[in-house]
Amino acid sequence: MNRKVSALGRMAALWLTGLLMAVPAWAGDGVIRNGALWPDDGVIRNGALWPDGDGVHVNAHGGGVLWHKGRYYWYGEYKSDSTSNALVGITCYSSKNLTDWRNEGVVLPVVTDDPTSDIARGCIMERPKVIYNVRTGKFVMWFHLELKGQGYSAARSGVAVADRPTGPFRYLRSERPNAGCLPTGWTAEDAARMDTLQAAHYAKWWTPGWRKAVAEGLFVKRDRAGGQMARDMQLFVDTDGRAYHIFASEENLTLHIAELSDDYLSHSGRYVRVAPGGQNEAPAVFRRGDTYWMITSGCTGWAPNEARMFSAPSIWGPWTQHPSPCVGPNAKKTFGAQSTYVLPVEGRDDLFIFMADRWRPEHPSDARYVWLPITFGPDGVPVVEWRESWSLDDFSGR
Ligand code: DGJ
């Protein structure tokens, strides 16, 4: 094609895009639409660019949302254009309506002048979540931390604290949780059985014997002294104010649900293991009535896979696995996305939003968001049905 014509074509396309942005096609309908450009009209559109108040795509990936005193605060990973490593830090956006977001800036920046810092520029900071502690009045952030230059081998949890939801957050430390602790509820026999496991016998993975050993605590034993591995993570505050840190542990084979201390700044030492050897990550936990739900993904790097779902009568379990809650086109791949959080909408009895990331590892900052309402079947089981776009008003009865 003639280069001049193609340049003119590009200019026309840009002009048309600008026009469409300036005259919102969906203005005023309060709908979420997945897959399109997103005018500032109070509507959620899945997979689209999601412009903040400055018209810039929201950069808060692997995130979670905190409601505090009339505003929602969305925290997430700032993704750069060509690397998923942390070059900037953790960002925060705020909103009153969950669709129009104000950029509150970088609330926990990477450290640029000390290469020995845990959070030195170039480390990996993923899936930050923030909870508010009513006893201390502090905002507590936990995130998955990988030390600079060590790939994903460190598998640590970082913790930071702030006086205000918009920070600044003060980085406290990182750790592998629950050093020295055995899972809560383990009997003396369970501990003795674990003690008999010899790592050298299980050098070959995925054999039936290895699977049994994993279930019996092969990696719990290995990491007992130094603390358990912690990668993809979630925080959950129960109605009694107790908080839990849920993370992919044991080489991403087994989830741990670990209770936090009263101030939320450390682990209490009480934890349970969920689906040993099941390879779950991206856990998102919520409670509806007396049932605890957890949506997770499998472990396929940045590529989407089929969501999994679990339920339990108590945060401590027992956790039962259900089929994926996703329904609709590409449901088998979670609509091209991976769970990051389930948001209970404030002031609504029964409205929860499934939040997920459509990763773009070749252009991380251009990753997109998928937010879908969770409905419940007659049996009370969650359903996440695909919608291009939708509005909170569609659920005004809930
Ligand atoms: C999947 C995880 O869910 C992401 O947070 C990230 O750690 C990628 N793996 C890295 O491949």
C-alpha cells in the first residue's frame, strides 16, 4: 500500500478514535462494557482501556479494592511498558462509584538509591492488597515480593503500613510466613508422618508417591525453619475483625490460609493448607452469609486458564472444590483473565464483583481488567457470567 495513503488512514483512524472518546457512545447509562474504549460515563466495560480522571489507562494490576469512609481505594501493581518487574511501585486510585477513578499516585514506591533494599527498583512486587485495622487505625498492605535478580525463587511477603488510605505506606519488612509453625489442627501423628518424609526420595515430581508426600507435608517440612513460601496472595477480613493472608505456598502446589496478628502486621502462627498439590494461585476470597468462597486459577504463568472455586463453612475449612463459576464465551479460560479479588459492593446486601486481570506480558502496562457481577444459583453457588459491559444499576435490587 502507498505509504502516504496508509499514514493518512492512520490519521483518520486517530481522529475518529478521538471523536468517539469525546462523544461517549454509552454516556449516562451506568453500564460496564468489556472490550471497548471507555468514555467517562460511569459504565464498566470489560477488556477496554479504563481511563482514570486524567484519561490515562488505570495502572493498578493484580489489585484489590478497599472501601473506607465513603470511597473505594483500588491498589495494584504499576506495570511498565516492557517489563513486569517493579520499576515504580504500588499505585492507588480512588472512586465513589467504582467506575470513575482518581489517580492517587504511587503509595509505595520502589527504592531507587539502595540496591540492597528488599524493594529495590527491578524487584517483583505483585498482587498488593490493603486492609484497614479498626483497632490501630492503620492501613496495612501485604504484597508478594520477589527479590531483585532472583526470579521467583524468594517467594516472600512484604508488609507496609500507612495512616491514610492514600499513603504514603512505610515499608516494614519481608518474610516467609509462619517460620517454625505446623498447620493448625495437625495431630502429633500428622507431624510424625511429615517428619519421616525424606526429600531425597522424592526428587522426581508428579509420581503418585511424590503427590502423597506433598499432601503429607514434604514442602512444609522443608520450609518449616525458614518460613513457608508465599507467592500469589489475598487478604480477607472477617466480620469479627480477624484478618487472613491467603497465598500460594509450597512451590505453588498448595494454598495456605494464615491468620494475621491483631495489628495485621505479622502472622499469628495459625494456618491451614487448602487443596494440597492442587496448584492453585490467584486466590480471591469472599463470604456470603455463613459460607466462605474462594475463586482461584491454575498455574500457567501469564496465560489464562480455567478458574477453580472452593467453599467452606469456616475460613479454617474444610474447603470443598466446585466447578468453575465462569459461564459464557471463553469461560474455560476465565474470559482471558485471572482472578485478583472479589469486591463486596458497599451498601448492597448481595452484590459482589469478580475482578480479574487480562495480562499482556509483552506489553504489561496495557493489561486490561475484567470486572463481572457474581450472581448466585438457587443452590447459592456463585456464577460469573460474561458481559461485555454492565452497570451497578442493573443490580439495584441487591
Ligand atoms: C501468575 C501469577 O498469578 C501472576 O501474579 C504472576 O506471578 C505470573 N504468574 C508470573 O508468571
